[in-house]
Amino acid sequence: MQYRRLGKTGREVSAIGFGAWAIGADWGTVDDAESLRALHGAADAGVTLIDTADVYGDGRSEKVIGQFLRERSGERFFVATKMGRRVPLDLAQYTPEAFRAWTDRSRDNLRVDRLDLVQLHCLPTDIYYHPETFAALDGLVAAGAIANYGVSVERVEEALKAIEYPGVASVQIIFNMLRQRPADYFLAEAKRRDVGVLARVPMASGLLTGKMSKQTTFAASDHRSYNRHGESFDVGETFAGVDYDAGLAFVEELRGLVPAGATMAQMALRWILMFDGVTAAIPGAKSPEQARANAAAADLAAISPATLDRIRVMYEERIKPLVHQRW
């Protein structure tokens, strides 16, 4: 496992984290006992970074993680959660009182006195033009309720605006082989400002595992079924916003580039880690086997310049016109 400094937090975290959306909701059937085993499998493989949110299963994900932290007491993990989507996406809802109530709820769910990192959870773009929002977060730090704060965004422009605020320690953004725009400018700017970057949706909702086909079906409770066209939240969160058939065609061409002894999913994660502006990729896992396989991606050899160039050309030819200017 590699470990990297998460920006202004000053904390070293694993370069492969554990994305805990899937153990809360929206990815089909969830079993809490199996989720706990997945967390332990990740920790045994060196993962120290766990990312969750208060709305993943309406607190279910946080509570499972809280149980995990009790079972691994004495070990140090970095748990990032998110807030802001328990109410309508209305700026009037984001008050200091609401922030305090949401962080208190997350502290109770996670069974901790202070949250390592709280991220604003894909809130409306206009939030970044209201300094009082970030002053309220500074107040939570001063009060000892949270150690650090950051943002989770949909758009590169939101990320660039957010990091103008000196208290923003991290940005979570979609970044993978099918969504490469953050590499154009944002990653370098985040590094210059000492802001950690968490790459979410690193395998494009499973497309980049290479295990899907036109015949693959998804449960009704799986966002890959009910959010194909952005019916419930931003369409960019599902398959990175790429048309499913176009994504499958990209994956077929990618198969020939996977190094011997690695899976396509592992190569997809290792590709992200080739960008030194990224602190960590946060793939999801619902089983210990998945968690261990994800963690092993950090141990792969560096991807060759020729392969990186081929992936870039594939993106520019097949995918860039579909997504590059949308997010």
C-alpha cells in the first residue's frame, strides 16, 4: 500500500481508500455483517481511509463504520463523511445550526467525539459564492466538532472555486479513465494550494471492472438501474455520465492494455494513482475479496508512458465529446 498526505489535514492516508456508499444503499442488496467483513478485509490490506456520507442508507453506512471502529479500537483510521443532502438543495437550509446538527448526528453514528473530515455533499454551485458557509465550517473546527472540512463536487469549476477558501482541506471529485477533465488543470492547482484530492467513482460504477456487458442487469434499488438518465441525482454519478454502450466499447479496447497478473479494475485504480495531484482513489467494496483486490492495485508497477498515451487517445476519440465539457 502507498500512503499519501491528505493536503492541509496533515494526515497520511492510504492511496486506496474504502468508499462506503455501497454498504449503505443504492447498490442493490446490502448485508451489514458482510459489510463489516469487507471493512476488515480492507484494513488488513493496509487501507486507512474510509469515505462515507450521512445519507448513505440514512446513516446505515456510518453506523456500520462506527461498529468497525469499535472492533478495531487501538488502530488509527481516517474517516471522511459528508453532509448537506438530508434536506432540499436550497441555500437557506445550510445554516450553522443545521451544520452542527448534522455533524452531531454523524458523530453519534460513527461513535466518535470529533469527525476527521466533513465534506459538503455535492451542493448547488452557488454555495461557493457564500463565504458565510465556510465561516460556519470554521466555527465547527474551532468548537472541536470536526478536525477538517472539504467539499465533494460535481464540476471542476466548483472545485476550483472551493479551493479559494483557505480552510478547504480536500476536494472529492469524479476522476477516472472515462472522466479525465480534472487532470487538465485542477489537480495541479489543488497540489499548489496543498489541497488533498479524493477520486470518487474510480471505476465508473463498475464499467471499468470489465465485468459488464449489454446483458448485465441491475436491481431496482441499484442507481445503475434507476439513475441512468439522472432521474434521482446528477447523471454523472452513474457510469461517470458516459452512455453505457459507449463505455462498453471503450472497455473492450482497454482489455488489451491490462498488464499480466492484474485485473482491469486494478489497472483503472493504478491509472488514477499515476497522477501525483491525487491523494487517494476511493473504490467501493461489498465483500472482503473486493476490498483486498482494490487495495492490491497500489502495489502494481507504474503504468508505462506508452499505455498512458494510448488511454489518453482512446478517451479523446471515444469519450471526451460525451463528457468533457459537461462536468
